[in-house]
Amino acid sequence: MEKYAVIKIKNQQFKVSEGDEILVDKLGDAKLEAEILLLVDNGKIKIGKSKVTDAKITLKKLKDVEKGEKLHVRKYKAKSRYRKKIGFRALYTRLKVEKISR
């Protein structure tokens, strides 16, 4: 059986196992805090009312700032010669899940 958890970081939820790498919105100087919402360990399921209190997750910050894929937004209005192109690139922080413990 496998061991995984559903965690919440900056109002985003992720399903993670030990050794996984995830991309979250840029944390910057904010403290790295993750709430465990669900924990599955060898078929035993632990669900918290808001969060699981007796479980811990160890996260390591691999890259502080990583750029995401570039998005292009184009605006166009017919018959008025209006055209606009805007680019956007999100910033992420790469985290590694080192350990999930009870």
C-alpha cells in the first residue's frame, strides 16, 4: 500500500507522497507552512475536521523562484484598429516532500 497526504499551502491543495516535488505560488519570505487535510497510510485513512493535528510533513525548499510557462493574451476590437498583446509569466517556488509522519 502507499502513503500519501492531501496538503494545503497558500489556499491550494496538493496530493503528495514522500519524494514528490511540487510547484506552489511564490512564497518569498513567508514561512513555509502546510496543513495536512487527509492522510492515508497503508489503507488507514485519517481525515481532519479542518486539519489533521497529529501528523507532520517535512518540506524542503529546492528553488526559491522558478518561472512558469509564458502566457500570451491578445485583445482585439473589430472595426476600430485596436489590437493589444500582453504576456504573463507566473513565479513559483519548488518544494520537495521529504517525510510524512504520524
